[in-house]
Amino acid sequence: MCEDAKMGGKSVDSKPIGEIRLKKDKLPTTLINAVRQETLKRYIGRSKDQLLRHCPMDREVEVYVLSLCCNMLREYYFGRHKTGIGEDMKLLEDKSVKGHMRVAVKFRLEAKRIVISNIRLLEILLSIVNASTMKDKFKEGYMKRIEGLEGEEDVIKNRRALRRYLRSYYHFMN
């Protein structure tokens, strides 16, 4: 089964920002960078020449960007999918669903899982960035389990998915 879910993106100015591909258990960096780029066009805070469009540098901007990404994916999920994962699972258990309908339900179910996986990773990342106020305490909070979002067995897997972003964020922390 394909692990990509496509989401056509539009910028605030209604100019296309290109295709954004979501992958299961991978941070949607293309989406984050596109939202950061649009945000920085209107950013009034810290000097714009100190902020990069492709790197997380400012905590305030990153919290805003990650929150916006979470909300965009939630709106996409709820706007596009009228049924939940449970309903799709019940349809697949039903032996009368065959052929093209069965394949379509499997595809729709996997697309939902991909979007939910991305929302969960963004929420975990948002929690880590939100809690990171000082560089010396960042490493302590980095490996703590995020209550309600991940189990003990998920911490390592999730940090691997987030490590490139978190490494870059740590490097540019004030």
C-alpha cells in the first residue's frame, strides 16, 4: 500500500506552493517550511534577516508555525474524510465488501492513518518546542515522554522521526 497522501497546497496569496506529500511516521518538513515561508512574509517580530525560511530559529515563530501546521492537517482530515477509522475497519471486516470497494476502503484507511500520524508527530514536536525555553534544559526535556501523545515504546521511534528538525532547532536556540 502506498504510504503517501497528497495534499495540494495554496499560499495565503492563493499562489500554489506546490505539492505536499505526507509520509507515515515522518515529519512533514515540506509543509512546515511552506508555512514558515508564508509566516515570515508577514512576520513583524525579530529582524527578518536573522531568520531563515528553511530552518527553525525562533521559538515564538516555530510554535506559531507548528500550531498552524497541526490545525491545517486537522482541517484537511476532517474536511476530506466523513467517516472515521473505526468505520473503515468495520467495512473491511465485512466479507460482503469485495473488489474495488475493498481496495478503495483500504486506500482511504491508509490515507487517514498517514494524516493522523503526521498530526501526532507535529503535536509531539510542538510540545517539545513549547517546553524548551533554555538551551541547557533542552536535552533533558528532549527524551521525556509526552503524556497523552506517546507511550514509552514510541519515544525512541518518534525522536528518530523528529531528530533532524530538533537538531537544527537546538543549533539555532538562543
